Amino acid sequence: MTITNIILIIVVLAIAAYAVFHNIQKKKNAEVEVQVDVDDKTYTIEKMIEFVKRRLDEITKINLYDIGLSEEELKRRKNKKYELKKALKGCTYGDVNDKKYVKELIYDLLEKEYGVTESNISKAIPFDIPSLLTAQDKFDVLIYSYKKEFGYEALTELIKKYNLATLKYVEGETKPSYVITSNEIEEIYEKENIVLSFSDKLSVVVQRIYQHYKGYSSIDEVRDMNIDGVSGGVSGLPESFLSQVAQADGDYLEQVTEHKVPRACDSIWIFFQGKSIRLEFLSFGTEAELKRVCQNIYKYNNPGQLSDTNGYKINEMKDGSRVVVVRPSFSETWAFFVRKFDVKRSTLEQWFKGEPGCDESIELLKYLVKGARIISITGEQGCGKTTMLMGMIENIYETMNIRVQETAFELHLRKIYPTRNILTFRETETISGQEGLDVQKKTDGSVNIIGEVATDPVASWMIQAAQVASKFTLFTHHAKTFPNLVTALRNSMLRAGVFKNEKTAEEQVVQVLNFDIHLTKDFKGKRYVERITECIPVEEKNEYTFDHRKEKTLEGKFDKFFDNATRYFEKITDRQLYTYRNILEYVDGEYIITNPISETNLKDMRMNMDEMDMEKFDKFVERHWRNSNRQTVQVSGTVETPQPKRRGRKPKEVTEEEV
């Protein structure tokens, strides 16, 4: 081989090596450098969203093995890439930690790569010209500012400080409603006079980008707050209605087009301390955005596809919130309902909030639980049944194992009591609630809790669990009165096919049920315990006689026979199976303990308490019902139970049938 050939080979190898090196360097630069063509629209929210989507897509899809990294650097980059992928997936499920991670990355991309500075950030949101800020812009700034000081209590503090949760008249409406308007937000923004640094401004912009990219649009920050819930798509005009209006009323359609009439996508409501409040200043903007939120908000743990044939989904989010999503044609619009349960506040003391008589009421509830009574918690939606149930569970003895059956995970008792023996089951597409209950019977449970008795099969499970599966049972129901509760449970047993006879089914219900705690939410959203009612089964007595044997005449024997026949038909046709009486009532803003607990329940409660609680319970009974002595006094054809006099209140008369 000549020297010329050797030189040519060396030159070719050098060129090849340079080409490889140049290619590797180019890929490295592509990973960290992005060319931004600057024009008038470069720093708008829409352009920055496009950049963030493209950039994060590049980061998650780049092939790290082609870059020529060292082994240590390759491992570090792989971990970072995996962490980002995990966060991008988790943040759509409501995980606030993943959301924080993604937002921090977006912040760095905008500041270090996209070139967002103090001089151009106002092209995204006009922070420096308040008159150009929309109500949503101002709300975002207010929430950001309050969140720095109050965390997830930011919205609660804002509403309380400016008394926003009150009835008010809105222009164009004839009746007052709970609503927070754009004018109120603008007035609050002026009063707060918030001064933002560049970092603060960029953080607000990052949140706006995030909520349209991976978040839940306008409700993204609101959903994270410590409120009772948030919903969307539940008011305003559906899209299907607009085509009908276009043919009938052109002027009305013009008002809708100009957003003078709310559309379904303008519908955002929060559930705050028992009140449903409409956020008039917030909107999803388009029907497509509302649809996107509905399609993403229920996806945690892959519950299945929301489709036209399966038009609703009930699931939980990663933070424990319950979410229900519906879609056309099952519902007239796309809509969602997020219900949050603040486990930190789930105590009886927090529930009663220091009202007159609350200490004695709390003590009574604790004794009912310690006494292993089967208790229903009834009331309308949003009155606090689940929260009350969480607070009562605290008083179950530590030695008792708890088993929970729910349609969707809501109670999350292990978050509140991580050291307790608690296991929750729920229905799935392949495992019915009945099968779940059968499994529970084999899991050494002492207390059975059913989250909500809302369907006939669930009512059947409750009766079964209360009879044979556990020491005692707690459950919630939507009944309005105690007779309604008994009737509803009886009818559910009949419809489920467990019993064929009404009297037999009702008898099973009243033998199982001991007490009912009825919760009420008044017009102003205040929630309280309206009453605690005891169910007293009526024992059947043999009242038949053999007096006909003593009669000498056939006519006398017939008279005695017909007396027995009359008693028989009374029992068959209209026998009373139970009575009930209130042992606690809410009267004029005060909780008052009224009628005494029956001897049967008192005896059973004592048997289930330890010695210390039994002693305290005896003192409680003596303190409140010492004058009754389980005796009755005949007064003008009624039976009156003597009661302690409280603030001049007349003793409550109880009918003879009730006693």
C-alpha cells in the first residue's frame, strides 16, 4: 500500500469521524436549544401553549441512546424522562404533586428557552393595564396571591372575607340566587391592589397554559381548593337548543352569540358550605373545552370508556374526590360533578360548630356508636351525611374491625385512621355488591358500613349485614322522615325479591333498625341535626281468650268467638309493627334532648360498652332522664313521658301508641 493510499484512508476516516461528531453535537443542541421566530403573536397564550406541547413531546420521545451520553448521564436522563412521563399522566388524575412538577418544568421552558421577560410577558396577560384584564384574569391573580398565604384555603378565605356566599339579585333576574359576579371580582381586585413581581406574573401565565394543556380549564385551581365540590355544564343553553332557536327567534340567537345568554360551556358552579354558588365570571369558552374536561376528569384507574351507549361514569380521582360524568344522549349536555370530602374536618365537634346544646348532642352520638346501635343517617343531597358518618366512626372501639361497602370510594377511612383494621370494597363491572357482601362475611369484620343505600339491592345488603354479617351497621339514606325510611327499605326488600309479604318485610326492617339521625340543610345552606329518632318494635301479644267455653248459650259462644275473630283480623290487616320517638331535637337554634331511650336499647348499649364508658353513660342517662323512671302518667287520654324542664320549654306529649 502506497503512502498516497494511506493518506487518503486517514482523510476519509477523519471526515467520517467529524461527520459523526457533528451529528451527535447537533442532536445534543436540538435537545437544549429551540429557535423562536419572534413576531407580534409570539408571546400570546396560544403560541406558548403550542411551544410547550411541542417541547414536552420532544423531551418525552427523544431517543437517548443516539446522543452518545456516558452511562451515568444516560441513567440520569432516563430517570428524568420517566419522571416527566409519569407526572404528565398523573396530573390529569388530580394529583397536585404531579401538577406542581409539570408547572415548574413549563416555567423553566418559558423563561430559559422561549425568552419570556418582564417586557414581553404582558402580551400574554396585560398585567400592567388593569382595564384590559378580564374577570378571569383578575380572579387568577387573586387566587394566586391568596394561595401563597392560605394554600388550598385560598378560595374559602376570599369568599369569607368579602361575604360572597350570600343571596343577591343579578341583572335580568327577578329572584335572588347564590352567584359570584364579574363586577364583584373586579371590585375585589381593585381593593386588594396586588403588586406582582416578574416571577408572580410568569407563574400566573404558567397556570393559564397548564390548565388548557393538561389541566381542567377554568376550574383547574378551583377544583384543588378545600371546598365541598365543583360542577360544570349544569346550566345555560345546550348546543342542541341553539339550532332550534335559530329557526324560531333570530334576535334571541344574536343574544346567545354575543354571550348575553349563558351557554352550557359558561356553566361553572361550586358547592361551598352547603350552598351551590354559580361562578358567573368563569367559563370554559367553548363546548369543545367542556367536552375535553369531561373526557379527562374521570380517567383515574381506567374506569372504562364514556360513550354514547354508556353515557355516564362514576369514579374517584387520585385525591379521593368522587367524580360523576354524563354525556349526550344520556344527558342534554356534557356535564361533570366533583364531590370532595375534607377528611381533616370529619369530626363531630367540627360538624356541630359550638351551637347551644351541642356538647350533650355529641356525647349522645358517641354513646350510640359505642353502644353498637344500628344507625341510619338520612337527609337530602349535600346535607353532610358522609361527613357525619366519618366523624362517628372515630368513636368505634379500636378492637373492632371495620368493613365498608360502597358504589365508589368516598369515605377513605384509612386516610383518617391509618392504624385501624379497615378494608373497603366496591362494586365493579364484574363483581356485584351482593358478591362483595358475601366476601365481607369471611373477612373477620365487626362493623359493617354501607356508604349509601340508594338502590334496592343495596338496601337488601344493608338488612343482611345488620342481621348476620356484623356486630352493628352504619349507613346513609335519602329518606325525609322516619316512616319514609322504613317504607323505602321495606319496598326495596320487596322489589329485590327477598320477601313477598309487606308485613314480613317491614317487620325485618324495624327489628334491624335502632336509630335514625336526620340531617337538614336550610335555605341559607346551614346544616344541622334536625332530630335523632329511636325505632321501637311493637311486640305481638296473644290477646285471644277462651271465654266462649264459659258461655252457656250458643249466642254467647258466638259473641266470644267473633271477639277473637275481630282481634285476628285487626292483627292481619292493620297491625302496628313499630313506634318511634325523637330523643333529640333541634328547636329554635338549640339542641334539646327530649324523650328517654327505651329500656331494651339502654340494656343492649351497656352490654357493648367498656366499664369506663358504661359509667359515664349511666351518669348521662341519670342527668337527662332521671325524672322519667320509665313510668308513664295518664293525662287527658294521652300518655306523657315526664322530661326534664329546659328553659321553660313545655314537655312534649307522646301518644299512647308511641309509648
